[in-house]
Amino acid sequence: MSASAIPASSVLSEIVAGLGLSLTQAARRFPPARLGRPVHASCVWRWMHDGVRLPDGTIVRLEAARLSGRWLTSEPAIERFLAAQTPHIDLPAPTAPRTPTARQRASERAAAELSRIGI
């Protein structure tokens, strides 16, 4: 892929502007998590690579860029990552998608109701 084929990203311009953070530096920006242990760089990597699943099923990933064999992110990227996960209190909460089992049960109930009424 040529450099011109790579889409422009705000995290790239933030890193070039001097706002880049290594994953270890980014991990230190977060308060301690489970059992009071600090957030580890591998956790930040998982947020970047795998993302975080939201209640509506969408996945939010921490923006990052690769530089000479290491990954960098930025403070504004961390802010966007946190904002994407934070629900808007003044809006009604989205309903979670049904599980496959719940969909199957609903389908079976609908089929039974249709056959009961002769359709």
C-alpha cells in the first residue's frame, strides 16, 4: 500500500505534532483498575487491537499508529476513546441486542402462534 493510499488520521497528525504517547505512557494516564493495580500497557494494546464492546454491540478501539516497531497513541485519542464509551445521561439508554437464544425462542413463539391461528 502506498503512502498516498493510507487515509489521513487525526492520531497521526497528533503524534507528528508532538502529542504521541507510548502504550506504557498511555497506561499511566489511567487510574488503577481491578484490585487497585495499575493499568498495564498490554491492556492499552488490547483496547487498541481488540477494542471495547459497548452495550449496543458496537466496538470502540483506541486510535494508534505504528512507528518503527512500536505503537503510539495520543492524549486526544484517549479522550475520544473515553467519550465514545461514555453514555449520554440525558438520552434514553439504548436497548441491548437480543441473544441468539432469545431470538430463537421468539421465533418459536411466533411460529406456534401462526400455526395456532392457521397461517
